[in-house]
Amino acid sequence: MSKKSRKQEAGFTLVEVMVVMVIIGLLATFVVINVLPSQDKAMVQKAKGDIRLLEQAVEMYRLDMMDYPAQDAGLNALKSAPAGLSNPSLYRTGGYVKFLPTDPWGNDYIYRYPGENSVVDILSYGADGQPGGEGLAADIVNWEP
């Protein structure tokens, strides 16, 4: 082979590199468009699952202690026995949950007893951390499916 033909075969042309970059860009755009909404849905589903778990733990607490955790004790009563229990020996060894989860946006779940919408209300204010809202900012609650 001559020197001239070897130079022509060595490496990629600018056009080839640009075509590859455009293809990678299109693939990245496709992935982002399809994956990001799934992450948002997953965060809402995680919050719903956490609320169901906390609601079940509150019910187990009620069965053992004959009443729901007081408002001032809140969900912390599920992790460790609150002060002032009338019969602390009934409190389950190890508590009712190993740890208290925060919602997917890093906020604590809200507990109300007596509840405004059910016997106990457990909720997350959603992505914005404020009451009300729509879409991702909508409240996630235990009294609605």
C-alpha cells in the first residue's frame, strides 16, 4: 500500500463523528422523555406504599395499646414507646416499625389523631411540600385509594 492510501484509511471523518453524535443525542432524548415520568410515578407509588405501611403499624399499635398514638406522640410512637403510657408492658418489643420513612421528597409524613377525614390521617404534601396542589404536588393521603 502506498503512503497516500494509508493516510486516507486512518481515522474517522468529521462527518462520521457528527453523525454518531446526532444518533447518541437522539437516543439520550428518547431515554429522558420515557424514563423521567416513570421516576415521578415511582415516587408517588413509594409514598402511597409508605402510608399504607404506617397505617398498618398504627392499627397494630391500636390493637396492642387499645388506642391510637396520641397526636403529640405522632408516628414516633411506632418506633419507640411514648412517655406516659398507661400500660407500657403492652408496647411491642422493638416497636411497630424499624424506622420512620420520610416521603420521597425528604419530608416527614404527617399524622393527625383524631383525623379530619378518617379515624387517623396519614399524609404527604407531595413534591411541593405544601397542602393541596395538583399532579406531583398533590397530597397523598390514606383516606383515598
